[in-house]
Amino acid sequence: MCGITGFWQSGNFSIDTAKAVAEKMASRIIHRGPDDFGTWVDGSFGITLAHRRLSILELSAAGHQPMVSLSGRYVIVFNGEIYNHLELRQELNVTAWRGHSDTETLLAGFEAWGIEVTLKKTVGMFAIALWDRKEKILMLARDRIGEKPLYYGFQKNTFIFGSELKAFRAHPDFVGEIDRDVLCLYLRYCYIPAPYSIYKGIYKLPPGNFIQFPIAAGIDELRLVKPKAYWSLAEVASKGRVHPFVGSLTDAVTVLDKQLRRAIALQMVADVPLGAFLSGGVDSSVIVALMQAQSTRPVRTFSIGFNEGGYNEAGYAKAVANHLGTEHTDCYISSAEAMRVIPRLAGMYDEPYSDSSQIPTFLVSQMASKHVKVSLSGDAGDELFCGYNRYALADIWRKIERVPFGLRRMAGRLVRTVGLLARNNIFQHTGKISALSSNMSEKLEKLSWLMDSVDDSDSLYYNLVSKVMTPDRAVSSAREPGSWLTESGLKLQFSDPKINMMYMDCMTYLPDDILVKIDRAAMANSLETRVPFLDHRIIDLAWSLPLSIKMCNGQSKWILRQVLYRYVPKRLIERPKMGFGIPVGEWIRGQLRDWAEALLSESRIQQEGFFDAQFIRLRWQEHLSGKRNWFHFLWSVLMFQEWLEEQKQGVLG
């Protein structure tokens, strides 16, 4: 796991200046690679590559980057791991290897097979920048689902790319104009969806894509170059529908068990200490169980707990660890310790991001990094095997949609009115809304819009994932742009809305929220994370399996549970889904109130000019009073404000 960055500059070009700038850019992402550093400059064509290395495989100098191919044609900087690179070496006609790094394997593949074929042959996670000295083409590529980040774009007459935006801010041509329209998307989703970034002219390369810039062309032509897909989840999902899994339930469980074992075995290869996150839930327990089943010594496992009982799963994790015989480490975190992380979040996440589970994710990564350099994770089990609670709403919607729209709308308005009257009545008599009453009120609101605002399963999903329904009311002088979720021509339609939801989660929420969260939190601690469920062969299998064995008799992730029960007793697993959250909404009413008040000051917001100050203050006052729960919205605003403050002070760049 590493950090990459670089640039192409037209016009006057000094090799010494380019190296100095590249070194400064790479220093901003040293947390991604504290073990080694390198630059490479092609002065004739204005190309500069830089690399920060976190040594996981091939710890010797033979793994140093930037790396030049054997023929001298290609120069690469690479972030990630190619798990099947030893298998690829067996296919390649190379008589003498300089070392045993997967970087060298990639270069040999590009020389033998070309760009697209090599990318398709890989099993792994990666962000790649490749300079083709023969054809004068700069190529960028990203792994299939988007485990590793890669930003790119033009600033003035300079093309710039990198793992994180921190590196961009160190380049003298970086402008960094905030995109107000994109800020609307951020408020809606709590993250910025690809291909956008917070800055105008800077983009995220979509997962499963590569892009090639013919440097000899004019800059106007280079600005028009578009990414190209080498892998498509749409194709995988369509193939699974046309050619579904054939076999019994037992066959399906056995095949999934076998394929997960293979993926996990590949991802357990490292030349440094390795472990796994363990929450005690289904997904992480499956990963750890199959790790331990293939290990000759106890696997290192890590979990954190909180003193607040409603947010604590550490005891469940310990019970699973004891049964499997892992070498388990847990740590109980106080509210004060968790809150001390908050000032670090803006710099850590590099652009506005407000999924509050970022806090426990950072804390468990911090703890694991003290013992290992690589940790496996159970992420993506929910998206692939129908695990989220919101999928159950799809069945409710299928019943509601049969009701004539006029009757639905009337009923929806009635439910909303009842909910508002009940909430206002409670607030009038008690001065606040209890957590139970607030939860009930939110459920009534959700039911009401389900009745009168949802037209189909796509709009059902869109409403469910929207934390703010009208974000352009909050952002001054902005208009919300389209996103993948609003472009109907990009989506597939399945017979069951739950499948639609899983597909949309895999295309948006998984790469842009979940994988961003774990990458930035782990990399802030110089920890590599690996996600076995995202082996693309597991994805292929998951999309070929019928929904009936993912959600069976109302139980989510049924087939995954059957794999797990081969290794862990059912009694240690079965309990309501808790997620990975902490009570930040309560904290900003209490211990964090002064911090929040300073960031949400009406005069400050007016002076900065990004938000409608009255719109923000009204919701802040309602949240403080307990009349409404505006946590998601306010946390997004607070994270932007903290990010903006750090940017103004130059902390982020």
C-alpha cells in the first residue's frame, strides 16, 4: 500500500524544479508510504512521477518505485496489491526477474499483453500511473470496485494526479476553487460521488476504468479525453441474470466457502505482520473464521468497544475470537477519546466527508497499526449478500405501490400530519423529544414519503440514501448537478427492487462511502487494509446467486450465514444488526456544543458565503432543543466547516 502522485506540465520545464515540487507533493501523503520515497522525471515531455512506499511485499530495494520496465518502455508508480501476481508470472515469458514485487509483474504484463488485457487479468486493488515512453501516453487506472483512490484533472496548464488531494495542494499551479454545485451532492449523500471532487476541474477516476492521455496532443485535446471501462459491474450483473448459479443450496454454500477461502488465502500473503478487524458480526466473522481455518498459528484480530452500551459490540467479537482461537486485542474507548479524533478528520479525509462511523473506523485502525501492517476487513458483505436493513423496505414498497396513487398520497399526508402533531404535542409538554419518540417520528415521516413521493424502486432508493432532500436550499448560489443515481440510462432494472438496491449500493455507496472511509482511516495510520469480498470472482459468484438464498425467510445474508455456521456456532452470531456508529448527534448537543457553535455561527457562515445562514441556524436550534433530529445534516455542515477552516489555515495543503 502506497501513495502516488505526479504531473504533466506544458511549456517551460525544469527537471530540478519538477523534482522539488514532486518531493513536496509526495511529502503530503507520507502517511500512505512512510518506508521509501522516489521520483522520476522525463524532461523532454514534462512528465513527473512520485511515489511513497509502504513496504508489504518485496521489502528490498527491488520493490522501489518509480519502477522502469525491463525494456525501458514503461515507467510506473503503483498503489495497491496484485494478489495473483505469482500466477501471472507463470504465464509471462520472463527468464530473469529482478525481485518478487507485484509492481515488476505488472510492468512485464503491460509489455507482453498490453494495458487492457493486463488489467483484466489482475486480481487485486490498485491505482496506477504508467508513462509509455514509446507512444508518449500517460495512463491512469483504478481497480474494479474502487478500493484505492485516484484523483486527476487540469489546473491552469498542468495535468495533475494523485492518491489524495493533499498532494495537489503542494503544486504551484493548483487553484483549488470549491465547486458549490458539488457541495449540494455532498450534503445529500454525506460523501462526494464519483466522478466529482470538491474542486472544480478535479475528478475521481471511476472504478474499473483507465484513461490514456496522448501527451503529444494539444492541451485542449487532452482536456477532452474520457475514461474507458475495462470491467463493468453492469456486465457482471447481467451475466448473472442470464446464467444463474445451477446447483442445490448445499452446493451454493460449498462453492461460496471454497471461493472465499481462495480469495482470503491470496490476501493473507504478506512479508509483514497481518491481522483482521473483527466486530463479531457476520461479515467480519466469516473473514476471520476462514483466515484461521487456513493458518497454522492464531490470527491477530482487533475490535474496539464503547462505554455506551447501545454502541458496543466488543463483547460479541471477543466471544467469536475465543471460539476460533485467535490472538485477540480489544480496547474500550471513552467518549472523550473518540471526540479527540474529530479535529483530525478534515485533514484525514482530504475533502468533505461525513459518515460518522469514520471515527470508530479510525480508532480500530489506529489500534491495529500498533501490532500489524496489514488488516483484512469484512466490508462489502452487505452489498453483495443483501445485508442492509433498508432492503426490507423494498418489500413494503411492493405492497404500497399497488394502492392507487391518489389514495397513497392522501394516506401519506395523513401519516405525516399525525407524526407532526404527535411530535409537537410531546415537545410542547416536555420541552424535548425522547430518543424513542424521535425514532418513531422519523419512521412515520419515512412511511409518509414512501406513500406519496416514491414512484418506483429507483426513487425509493434515492430517497432512502438522501440525508437531505433539498440540499440546494442550504447551499448559496448552487444548483445540484446530476449524479449516477439520477441518470436513469445508466441503471439496470431487475425484477425485485432489493436487487436494484444492491446494484446501486455497489455502484455508489460502496466505492464512494465505505471504501473511502476505510482507506483514509487506515492510511492515516499507515495500515494496509484488504477486502476479500471484493475479489472480482466473489462478485461474479454473488451476482449469479438467486436472491432467495441471500434473503431467506426474512433473514439477510442467509447464504453467508450458512458458510459461517460451519465454523462458528449460530448462538454467537444471531442478534440485531447494530452497525458501526457512535452517538455524535448527542455529543454536539452536549460536550461538543461549543465546538459546533463556533463553526455554525451565523456571522461566520454569512461571511464565508457557502451556506444559507438562516437555514442552518434554524436546524441547529431545533436540534439543540430536541424538537428535531438534524444530526446527519448538521454533521455534514460541521465536517465541511472544519475542512474549510483547515484549508484556510493551510493545514490541508
